[in-house]
Amino acid sequence: MSNTSPPSHPFNVTNRLVLSIAIPMTLGFLTTPLLGLTDTAVVGRTGVASALAGLAIGAALFDLLFSSLGFLRASTTALTAQAFGREDRKEQQAVFWRSIVLSVALGFCILVLSPLLLNAGLWLMGPEGEVAEATTTYFTIRILAGPLTLTNFTLLGFVLGRGQGKTGLLLQALLNGTNIVLSIYLGLTLGWGIAGVAWGTVIGEAVAVIAGLAIVLSGMHGADRPGLAEILDRSQLRRLFSINRDILIRSFTLLAAFTTMTRIGTTFGPVTLAANAVLMNIFLVAGYYLDGFANAAEQITGRAIGANYRPGFVQAVRLTAKWSFGLAAFTTAFFLLFGPAVIDVMTTAEEVRTAAYSYLPWAALTALTGALAFQMDGVFIGATWSREMRNMMLAAFAGYIVSLAVLVPAFGNHGLWAALNLFLAMRGLFLLLRLQPKLDQTFAESQ
């Protein structure tokens, strides 16, 4: 068996390596809510309430659409990291071009289907009159960036797969920074309103694509360029589609879980629903840096798989777990202590504040219960164990539905939050239970 074992390429897995990926990506991700705040402020200053409502609906539609296509970034990161670990420069380029072709093709499909997508979105969200007009204006402009947005997913996935966290931060900052500046200029200075905000997004995506392609292509050497046959290799394309399919199912299941929570929350009345919306921001804040360490786990575990280096994989799991749980514990403690003040900043409605105070401990706990889920997602994506990740997500969702059925009738909104924490914990624990068997199976040849 040892004669056929692939060569090992050892590398050091240190805190510095983990942080070199996690910190830049956390900072890059934090530019996204800043962009959302800017767009809201720009449209809000026009004084047209229907435009602000239309922006909220339009943004929600794009979040739904593009979050479901996030598999393009994840699969590119994983496959690039594994080729990087094998020191296979030709396959790194091949992964990039396969993903680019898929991203552009999907982007143009979205453009072709955009009238149907708009009608479906309007039916789903139910806006009327001027709000529907504003939503349509925003959607029909921003959808033009579809191929660009998906290309940026691939560019970000590729640089992350190579462990280039600073380049990832640069691309995210350039994309969102350009968007912010142009949204202000076009929306307010030129008075284009919601159309200006949409055009700012399109131009920001275009600038990021141009810069990203310039950076990536300049680092590619002609001697390592794959041929068309290698790029279109059937076995590699099947693998890419299989990973993307599994991550897509996982993403839709996750979306269904949060949609179910919101849907059930509406039955408790507008005050409780508003309080839940305020408190979900606590989970989202934790998610930004937990995503950063999940990205580090993706790259380093993927690299270890490619390098056939089990000690590097194990050390990556240990270090990313340490950082994830450490920062999650800090977040939980912070919001338990200062959460009421944060709530007061986010809403001035006294009844909403009072309700949010009551459920605050549950929201603060989501950082801890979700830490293992984020980290394990990163590990399983990097290792391309996408089938197991999909199955464990479905199992956790089934447990979540049972939890809701038991806890919500008994404890109301407290039961709803308890079920969410159980769902997050189950996601992480179920994956952890599959970690050792998959680790032994994957590195069997090198034993």
C-alpha cells in the first residue's frame, strides 16, 4: 500500500497561519454590513418611504439568490487548497478556469431568467404600488451584475484556496468600498436615489472583477497553463458539480431553518417579531468572525488533504477550534453584560426593548452553540466531504423540527430560541461525530 501512497508535503500549521487567513477575511466580511447601512442611509435620506421599503425587499431577494449560490466560492476554495497542498500548479489553474466557466454560465442564466425571478420575488414578498415599482427599479439594474457577482465568488475562492487572506481582504474592500462611494455619489449627489444605489453595486462588482482577474492572472505562469481537455476533464467536472450540489442542498436547508424561525415568530405578534429581528443581529455579528475561522479551516484542511499530511489536518482542526470557541465565549459574555445597551441603540420602541431583554440570553448563547457548526463546516468543505456535510445538515434540520414541535407550544418564543440553539449545536456535534471516521478513511493510504 505504501508504494502507491501519494507523496507527503509537510507544512507548519501555526496560530500565525490561521490568523493570516481568518483576520483579513473577518475584516473583509465586516465591510458587507457597512455597505448595507450605507445603502439604507442613502435611500433613507431621499425621504421616500416607498423607495426604502423597495430597497429592503430588493436586497432581501438578492441575499436569497446569491447566498444559495455561495457554493461557487466554497468549492473553489476547497479544490484550489487541495491542489495547492499537492503543489500542483496546473490543477490550481484548471480549478480556477472550471469555476470561472461555471460562474459566468450561471450568471448569464440568471440574466435570461431575470423577468421570471423578479415576478417570483414580487409574488413572494407581496409589495404593491410604489414599493413594487422601487423594488423593480432596483432589481432590474442590480441583476445586470449577476455574472460579475458570481465571478467574484470564484476569484475570492481561488485566492483563499491559496491562503492569500490579504488579497481576499483587498478584493472585498475594493468591491464594497467602490460600492459605498458610488452609492453615495450616484444616489445622493446626483439624485438618482435607489437607481443610483443599484448602479453603485453593478460598478463595484465590475471593478472587483477587473482587479481580481488582474491579480490572479498575473500570478499564473504560462508553463503551468492547463489545456482545454484538462479544464473540461469529465471526472473533475463531475466532482465539482457533486460538491456544488451538496453545498447547495446544505445552504437551502440552512435557509429553510431560519425562514421557519421567522415564520413561527410572526405568530407571536409584531413586538416579539421585531425583538427577534433585533436579537438576530447578535448571531450575525458572531457569524462574521466565525466565518473567518471557517475560511481558515477550509484552506488549511484542504491543503493538508492535498499534501497527504495528517498532522497538519489535525493541528488545523485544533487551532481553529481553539480560536472559534475562545472568541465565541467572549462574544457570549459581552452580549450578556452589554446586550441591553446594544438593544437600546438598535431600537427606540420600549415594548420591543423590553421583549428583547427577555430573550437576550438565548441570542447571546448562539455564538457558543454555533461555534462548532461554523468550524466543522469549514473542515468538511476544505476536505470536500460535502456528502457528509449535506447529510448531517439534513439530520440536524430534522432534529430542529422536532425541537420546535416540542418546545414552542410549551415555552413560546423562549422555546423558539432554545430550538435554534439546539439546531446550531446539533449541526456541529453531528459533523464532529463523523470527523474521526472520515479522517481515518481519507488518510488510510498514508498509515
